[in-house]
Amino acid sequence: MSTEQIYQRIKSLREQLNHHNYQYYVLSQPTISDYEFDALLKELTDLEAQYPEFDDPNSPTKRVGSDISKEFNQVKHRFPMLSLANTYTEEEVLDFEDRVLKALTTEPEYVCELKYDGVAIGLTYKNGKLVQAVTRGDGTIGDDVTANVRTIKSIPLVLHGNYPDDFEIRGEIFMPRNVFEDLNREREEDGDTPFANPRNAASGTLKLLNSTVVAKRKLDCFLYYVLGDNLPFDNHYQNLVAAKDWGFKVSEHVKLCTTSKQVMDYIHYWDDARKKLPFDTDGVVIKVNSYQHQNALGLTAKTPRWAIAYKFKPERVSTTLLSVDFQVGRTGAVTPVANLKPVKLAGTVVKRASLHNADQVELLDIRIGDSVFVEKGGEIIPKIVGVDSLQRTLFSTPFVFPENCPECGTQLVRPEGEARHFCPNQIGCPPQIKGRIEHYISRKALNIDGLGEETVALLFDNKLIKDPSDLYTLTKEQLLNLERFAEKSADNAIRSIENSKQVPFPKVLYGIGIRYVGETTARKLAMHFGNIDSIATAKMDDLLEVDEVGERIAQSIIDFFSNPLNVDFISKLKGFGVKLEISSSEQQVKSDKLKGLSIVISGTFSKISRDDLKELIQQHGGKNVGSVSASTSMLVAGDKIGPAKLDKANKLGVKIVSEDEFFELIKD
Ligand code: IVH
């Protein structure tokens, strides 16, 4: 292919992929299979890698993000980002309408919208291309989060149709409930604190420095406000409908109302119907439609006079606290769970609610037999928000956090700085053992299919397995003796267990289940140290050199390997041939140009991400270390390098090279 033909192909692939993204993420009407989509994406990714001269930040391949770590730049909003006055009663809505009527000479139209519960974002498009995405910040200045926003599939990078050449569109970035639930499940499995609600998860995600992680979190975005000097229509509603044609995700629930009754009907309808939506809303927004009317009404210091928010009341019911269970998880963490007299709340029957930890229980002074208030606000899991102390009877009994594990009787411990209690009986406590085995076989770890939670329980109860390494001793006959298995399913399970010996080391390390070592950390540790023995013998300082490993994780690793039972477990895995080191293809030794050198990197880099740079150092035989000391051989200095580090390097006479000079060093 000639260069021109290649460029045309790249262009055509980008257009096709943009179109299919729109069909899938905005319209929810895909017209090709995931497989076909992936094939197009791969072709484009390969071509772009081969022909970097045709690179484009708005290419659909950029949706995967990059881990080039940049603190966010602060950007001034072209139009200040106002917020909305809140109302909580219908009366206040009527008052708003009265004020509007009084200020205008003609009857207004209203646009009613849902109030999405997420993070506000302003997107600037120039000549049909996304150029900047800025958070609300203080309303005047916000954070430039463009790199992260580019990964959100429902936000178009390139527009279609008849869009203005320079405009801003605002909307709300949110995390759909099912994505939030999956994310929290994963976080709990990894020993990370779960997010309280989808809004916090969305805002936490948007502020991550590594956009590859953002890309995986499946954020979504509704757009609700177009701003600019050359908009096609003189009213909010028509511009919003037009924005849909340019490729934006505009909610289908936006309604143009001409009477106050229609506004009230909208509020009443959504007060209940919102519970069935797959995302969180916390109210309804009512906006005066015509720009002429909006201008006539004007603004207050913080909010427009032409719009208000009507906030839904979080649903709250009272019920009786019957008892409290204490659940023990894989890591031994004990969570109190309230058993409630079943009660209908927000469309579902609630029987259980999490009480989180002992502090929470103490704070609320909850007693068994109490009449408690249960709320389902932004949170998915209902929570007990208080006790109706007026209803407290003589029969309510304070409950004390158990001193011993409810499953195995071992005395619980509460590490300093931890709100949770833990059962330290790692080897003898059944839910911990089963939890570890379930984690080991899970998809992101050793990916052993053909076994599930119930099978693990069955195998454990029949004393066939007591730690994950016992899986490798299972025979087909043993499985066939269990009622769940037939010839074919037993074959499948055995094959899948055998295949897991080929699973790469980073996934095995994750599967081993060291507290706080999630998927990413496991990969970083594996790449840094190369094999399990080096991790097992690493000292605190060595561990801290690994990107994203802080003292909490490092201590957890040290604790893990100082337990002889774990050492024994690892040695059994080794004996069965499970991969406990990086294979040479993963290691990709490229040269020994940096052999014996201890290299510190600092700052941000324009051509390569920090992680890739570290990997490159290793691939060329060097060792990446965290801080400058007398034994440091070289400092690779990027942009915005900390002055202290630079100073120290200078004082110690450490060689300082730029990003470009570093590439020169390792060039063939
Ligand atoms: S319009 C000047 N429409 O609510 C008008 N805001 O409390 C600005 N929000 O900062 C906002 N859904 O983050 C508008 N349909 C909607 C909305 C909405 C959610 C958020 C937005 C805003 C906050 C105001």
C-alpha cells in the first residue's frame, strides 16, 4: 500500500470504529459483533503503531488510555460552571414557577430532565473534535481531565452532522450501578476499601492519574447543556436534540413541558420510576427553555434563576433489627450484617443491611430488637442510618462485637489503624480457606473454570482440598464420587486445573491472595522482581521501590512470607509446576546496555509512560530504584521533576539524563 492508501485506510477504520462506538455506547444498538469490532480495532492499532506519523489523539484506539502520569492542569472555564438551587418540596417548585412568570412577559416553556448523580464535566469541541474536558472545580477553575475522559466510550471524540465549530457541552459522568457493584466486589476481594456509592466511584475514577485504569472502569456520560456563541437554535431543548445528532448521549427522558401540571407529572412519575433506571439520579432539573427567557431571568452569584433542582427524598423506612451475623471473608475480615424484619424499600424487599464495622455499630448505638431506620439513598446496599430511640423497649439488648471468630472460635484481632476486626486463623477458618480457593480459581487469577463456589465448598467439606495447591492432587475418580460431577464435567475440571499451570506468573501472584495485592500490584511486583523467591526475600526498602507499592502493601507481603504455612503453600505450588517466575518472553531481554546500573526515574515523560520506562530499564539489564542515593548510577529526568530530587542528584554527583538522552543510550 502507498502512504496515501495507508492514511486512507486508517481514516476509514477510525470512521467505522467511531460509528460503531456510537451505535453501541450511545444508541445501545450495535450493528456488528464484538469480534468484528475487535478485529477493526486491532487493524487500526497495528497500523498506527507502524505509522506513528498518522497519530491522532482522537483516534478510537486512544480509548484504552495511557499510564503517562500527569498531575492535572488547572484550567479556567470559558463559561463559569454554575450549580443549581435545590428544592425539596412541590411548593418550592411552584414558587420557582411564580418567580419566573413574574419576571417574563410571555409564558415560558420548561424542560424537565433527570438529575444524574455523578460528576459534572465540561467538554470543549473545536471543528468537531474533542479538545478539552474539565471538571467543575470551584466553578471558575477546574481540572483538565481530558486524557481520562477520552476513555469514556459514550463521549464522542469526533462529531458528525451539523455541529457548531466551537462550543462547549456539559454533562454528568457517572458509573452505572452494575459496573459499580462489580468494581466494589473486586475491591473487596483485593482487600481495598469499597466505594460508598456510584458517585464516589465515578469521581474517584475520573481523578486517577493512570487513564488505562480509567478505561477499564466503564464510566458513562449524559450531556445536558450546550454553550457557545454559534448554537443552531435559540432554546435549550432544540440544541439538546441537535447534540444527540452530533453523537452525544442525551437522555431520552428529557421532556419539553408547556404547563405547570406537566412539570409536576414528570416529578411524580420519576420519583418512583427512577428506581428502575440502571444509574443513580437524585432529583429532577427544571429549566426554562428559551434563551431569551433565560437571559431575562439572569443569574445569582452561584446559580441561574432560570433553573432549579427538585431533589428526591431518599427513601427511608423503619423496621426491627432481629439479629446480627458476623461474616468472615477471604482475608479474615469480619463484617457485621444486620438481619432485619423484611420491609419494602425503594422497590425491593430488604432483609439485610451492612453495618460495616464496630465503629459504626458503636456510633449508632444499635441494639438488637431496636426499631431502626433503613435508607437507600445513593447507595446500593441499604444502610441503617439511625435508631428510633423513642421506640426502644426494655427488651432491646446491646450487642457486643464478638471477641472470637464466629466461624472457628479464634480470638479476633484489630490491627492498629484498621476499622475492621480480623480472624487470624488463616489455615483453620473455613470461610477464609474457601474464600482463598475461590479467589485462586477466579477468572483474573488462575482462571480454573469447571469449579465454582459450591464445588469448592463440597471439595472442602469432603476434606479433598484445604488450600489451593490441593487442587493439583485431585483425581477424576475423586470428583466422580461427588454428586455434582459427571464424566464430562470431571474431565473439564481436571483439564482446567492442569491448564492453570501455564497461567503466567503475574496472575498466579494475584491468585495467591496476599492481602492488598490486587491485580495491578501483582503484575508490577512480578515484573519488578521476576520470581516468587525474590519477592519472598525482599526487604521493605526493596518492595517500596515498586511502583504503587506503599508501606501497607509492603508490610502485608513481608507478613505473608514470614508465615511458614505460606512458605509451605508456595513450595507446594512450585512442586506442582505452577509458574512462579516471569518467562523469558515476558521478560524480553533486549540488551545489557544498562547492566549493573541503578536508575532512578523522576517527573513526567512525553514519549513513554513511567511504567513502560521502568520496564525498558529492566529489559536492558538495569535496575529501577525509587530514590536517589550515593549508589544511584543515573537519574532519568522528565518534566516537572521535583527540585529536591534534582538537588540531591547534583550533590551526590549522580549522572542526570533527559528522556531523549536515555533513548540514545539504549539505541541499537
Ligand atoms: S444543568 C446552570 N442538568 O447537578 C445549569 N445539571 O446541582 C447547570 N446535574 O453541577 C446544570 N443532572 O453536576 C443540569 N440534567 C441536569 C443535571 C445536572 C445533574 C448536576 C450538575 C450540576 C449539579 C447542580
